Amino acid sequence: MDMRNPLKLPNLDEFYRFLTTSMGFTTNLRQISVYFNENELFRISKEIIGHHRSIKIKPDIKRESPEKLFKLESVNINTVKFEVTITRIVSSRNHEKKNEAVSFQIASGNLKVQIQRKFSSEMEKVNKEKASKSSDVPSDIFKDLLPYPEQGNIFIGFRTHQTTSYSVNLAARVIPTVERESIDFAEKTLSVYNTEMLCSMGELCRVLYEYEMNQISQLYQHKSDDNQLMLEERSVRILNHFTFKQSTPDDKVGSIIEEQFYRCCSSQLSILSTHGVKSINLIRLPDPEMTAFIKTTPVVPKIMMNQCESFFSRANSILKIIEQILISDIFEELKKRILDVDEMVALMKWWTTQTFSIKEHDHFMQLASANIENKVIRLKNVRHFQNPGIISPGLDVPSNVLPYAIS
């Protein structure tokens, strides 16, 4: 462009990142080139590969926003390839080129807009434009465009300062303030519209989350020891993507998205456990002191517990959707199987440090049993323990004596 006065070049790396991010949400724009004089410094191109795939939405996910302005009709995923060429001018005759290519999956939620005439008139009056008859709420899970593990941003065309509360960027036709940096909640009609759109974002996030967990569930059916860790690491990334953080500068934005994320589905969140993908309320937080004898109760895998601490802390203390291992879980464990010696030792070490009612104690004694040298010992029959100073550990003892291997 012809300028009155020469301007300095912007910080090129920042400029390239801005252009790359901007390309993430364009439908028809497929290539951008940046020239300095006659030298091409930067080129990014975007290519849609193959046809889009439709995601099956779980039947127990409520598709309508709370005020029924929007209904999530479908969710599609496209695979998009980005190719970038950056040229560094070393001298007038020497240029260095760097080429990079990466593929992403872009998810788009397609909304049916159900706005009444009166509401539309109020929107037109306030916003000087009619409410659209169709809309998309795309959610991006890109490598460079997503600030994982930090929060993503709301895009209204370009990126705004408003964060999403999750590690995803979300683009939607929300109505911004005049500065186009924040979402408008000041005017009543616009507040209703924007809140409904944010709720649709929450629904889309839940659909994507459950889709990913379904993929993990299918892989788990055919898992081997080699890919168990891979599934757990994949779950870590998904959970961290959808772990709520307080959005800024307006914390209301994140709260609306998160509330709808959990509220839109009648069933609880699915997560990977030590026994496959299950509803989170059926899974327990692990207790290191119980690891040796809790084998059949689904618990959170260790790597997920360590790397998703914020998620499980919030799920337990605030959302109340997951619990520690309960005494009832231990009783169920003891009903299902006979323990080996090491498991019984660990169980009794834990038990003797706890305080329980007489009823719980009696139930424990009825259920606990161990297999020692092909002989089943039931605690309910035990009345004595073996003193090795009097009776050698190698000798047979009556069935009402706790074997020395345990005592």
C-alpha cells in the first residue's frame, strides 16, 4: 500500500502467527501470501482433504439451548491440511526457505435458529441487523491455533480478548461490544442471544468430548498392554482440554459454557478407568493404600490422576460427580473374589488403621477370605493367630488360626 510516510515492518513472526490463526476460521479463503517488495516472505495455504464426517450425537444430549433459540442439528468434522513456506532474506542473493505442513481436524456445529419475530425485531432494533436464519459454531482442535494447555479464545471473525475457559478456540456469531473485543451482555436482548449462543458452544464441546471418549472406548475393546498407556495419555489430553478454568476478562462466559457442558446431557460424563470407559459416577478416585487389594473396582488410572489433578479436584469437591473408594466398594470387591496372601496383608494393614461401626466390622469379617497354598481361609472363622515362638510356621494349624504368612 502507498503510505504517506514509510513504516517499519511489523514483527514478522507475530504477523505470521496472526495470519495463520485467522485462516483457521475462514471458509472460502484458502491462501495468503506476504511480500516485501517483490520477494515472497510468507505463504500459507489451506486444503480440505476428503469429505466431512458426521459425528453421531448421543441421544441423551439435549440439543436445544435453555431458551430454545438454537438447536444443535448436526456436528461435522473436516480434515484440513495447512502448508506454510517462510523465506528468510539472508542477503540480496541468498534466501533461506523453511517449509512446514500439518493436518488438523475442524469440528463444526450446525445450529437451527428458532428466533420469534418479536425477538428478531428487538435484535434488529438494537443491533441494526436481523438475526440470521442459520449459524455455525465451529470448535477447533488445532496444534498451533490452540494454546493447549492454556485457555482458548472466543473468535468473532478475529480473535477477541475473551477466553473460553477450556483449551479450545471457539468461533461463533455472538454479538460483540462496539470495540469487538468482548461479548455484549449489557443490553437485555443481546444478553439473551449471546447467552444462548454460548450454551450451544457448551453443547458442542460436550458432543466432541463424548465422541473422543467413544473412540477411546472402541480402542479399549481391542487393547493390549502395549497400547494401554497410549489410551491413558490420550485421555489425559482430552480431559485437560475440557478442564474448566475461570475465563477472562468476563468469568460469566466460561461459567455459561461449562454449565451447559454438564447440564445438556442426562447421563454423567464418560471417562477412562482401569476397567474401560465408564460413567464418571461409577469410577472412584484411587487410594495408594488400597492399590494392592482393589482390582475389580474401576478407578482413575495413575497417570490421569497425576496429570489431570485440576479436573478431578473440581469433579470431586465442586461438581460432586466422583468419589473416593467407599466401604461399599470394598465389600463388593470382597464378594467377587478370594484374595492372595499379599492382598490380604495389604487389606488388613489398611483395615486396622480405620474406624468402622460394629455392623461394618462384622460384614468385613463375613466377606474377607484368602487363598494360602490352595487352602481358603475365611476371616469369619478365625479366632487365633500363630505365635512362631511356640508353633513353628511350617507346621499345619487349624482353620480357625490365622496363618503366620498373614499375621
